[in-house]
Amino acid sequence: MSHAVMDQQDRSTTTYTITSPAVGTIEVSGDAVMHFTEALWGFPERTTYALLPAARQGLWWLLSVDEPQTTFVLADPFVGHTDYGIDLGDSERDALQIVEPTDALALVMVALPMTSSEPVTGNFRAPIVFNISKGLAQQIVNRDEQYSLREPMDLSAYPVAEDGLRLS
């Protein structure tokens, strides 16, 4: 099946089977599949991902549909950073078909440390913006320079979710 953007009915009736080292083998509804209008930086061949809730509220898994070893943890940047903001340009709003602010979901990539002495960080300078209802996503450059590529995060601030995907 082509991974081009599908219409809403096709998205809701399509399912994918993804086997990921992070979460095992799962069935994913087409509604959870996001097409990136531009590839994630550093992953030019990957434009189709499943966005799935993780075991903590506000944390998400981003799994490549075509290469499931390519898996990221994403986080709601507003948890612990209530003053965080993103200013989308016209071209970004157009590409993501965002009309109202409520059409957009912004998440940041999380970098998990190699040792417990290092902090968990998030890339607040290059968040990923999703239009969930359209199945579109794009990584953007946040013009607000007060945040960094490695902004410290406290994952314990994200409450445990009953139904999120856990590491396998």
C-alpha cells in the first residue's frame, strides 16, 4: 500500500502490523498513522510514522511504519514548561492544513541518557507539529530562542497511563 496521505475514510479502515524492538508486534489503526510533509531531519527516507500513546500521559511513541527500528519517544512540551510556545508560519500552517490552533498538536523529541547521571532532555528548538485529524506532521524550527535542543525534562511529571504502550 502506498503511504501517501489517505482520505479520512481510508485512514480509519486501514490497519498496519508493526514489529518494533521497543514495543513488540502491534496492530495500528490508520488513524494513528501520520505522513510527514517533509522527512524528519536525519531520516530522509522515512515519512510515514505511527503516533501512539506511551505508558505515561503526555508521552508518545513515534514508530516508522516502513522501518520499525526507527522509533522515537515524544513528549508534550507544556508539561513542566507552561510558558513554552510555538509560532507557526503560513507555509507550515498550509502544509499541515491547520486552520485553528486546536488543529495542532506539538510534541518534542526526547533524548534518553546513556547513564543515570545525565538528564533526560527534549529538543524544544525543533518540535514536531501534528494535525491528527488530517494525518499530517512536520518538524519545524521554533523561532523562540529561550529553549534549546537539549532542554532538561522531568519524565516523572508525566502521570502513568493505564492504556499506553509499554516497552516490550
